[in-house]
Amino acid sequence: MGGKTLTRVDLAEAVYRKVGLSRTESAELVETVIDAISDCVVTGETVKLSSFGSFVVRDKNERIGRNPKTGEEVPIKPRRVMVFKPSNKLRDAVNNGNSDQ
């Protein structure tokens, strides 16, 4: 599983090649989209991207955890977590090894 990591630069380059914007405009577009998604998730909104998936913020209640080394019970504070739920189309593509979305 030593695949390449997709970066912002890679996304900007893909926009540059497919859309035809300049490299600077492509980078700004990628940053704008990422910022918009981040802003919505931070405020607790669900972000749904058709045929890709959803970013959902969930509240987790306080619970008791256990230190695996000592076995001591430790309270885990309530917190918010972000979860990504892939769309059925993306899930099927991943399971079938198909990159043609």
C-alpha cells in the first residue's frame, strides 16, 4: 500500500491541465474549494460532494477508557470528530479497483 499521496499541488496541476486556467488561478481555485469545505466542517455543517462522499461532524460523549499499559480507567472528554462517508459510487469504484468515475 505504498501509493502516492495526492497533494494540493497535484490538484492544482490537474485543474491546470483539464480546465485550462493558469497555474496560479488553478492553485487559487483549489485553495478556495478546500477553504470552503474546511469552513463548513469547522462550523459543524455536513459537506456533501455528489458521487464522492460526505464530511460529517459528530459529537462524541464522555466515556471511560482504559490505559492499555497499566489497565487504569481514564475518563475521555467529550469531543467533536469529523467522519468521511464515501458515496456508493466511490465505494463501488474502490472495491472494484475502477478509477473511471
